[in-house]
Amino acid sequence: MKITPEQRRKIFGLMKQYGIEEENLRSVVEQVSGDRSISALTKEQAIKVIDRLCKLVGEVPKPREHRATDAMLGKIRQLEKELGWADEPKRLQGFVKKLTGVDRLGWLTKQQGIKVIEALKKMRDRGYQRAAP
């Protein structure tokens, strides 16, 4: 998968916030991917670039092992479909934001992922029905 818009913003935000010169940024990108192009980064490579930049400037990156797993995110998406929310992406995003304070599913910690899954399962089990328009 290609670099996400959020990852791109994070990379350039770090660059601007900490005054990282473009040459130094491109060197980090090249060390990670073998290419100097940020657009050519994969999602995983972008995570590594962000982590390295954070270390360079003294920011502590969120440890990857504390993030919600792909399986957890898949379960959330499955429950989204079961609740009839799949055609309204903002619905799940708003629910997650209200429940956890997190804007994006990919930013959830494991604990937050569990909290979201359990809340969605309770709604499903109670027979929650999407309101008709």
C-alpha cells in the first residue's frame, strides 16, 4: 500500500515544525526505502521514516506494537457492515471519535480498538437498526 495522506502530512509537518532541511529528509527516506522520493514510499516505509524523524528531533513515536492490529481493524469494519453503516463512512468515524477521542481507525491503540469492538458488538446484539432516512 502507498503512503497515506496522513503520513505525508506528518512527515512534512515534522520537517516544518523542527526545521529539518529537505536534503536531510530525503536522506532519511533513502535510508529506509532506497529511493529519495516520498511519494514512492509504502505505508510501512512511511511509518519507519516518521519513527526515524521523531527520534532525530527527540519526539517519542508511538510504539507500533501498541496500535490496534489489522485483525482488530477488520473486525471493526465487519461490525460497521453488520450495523448498516458501510455506506456512511463518517458514521463510524464519528462514533470512534466520540468513544475514544481518536480521529482515524489506524491511530487506535489496542485498548481503544477493544473498546470500539465491544461497543459495536453490544449495539449489534441489542438489535440496533439504522434509522430510516
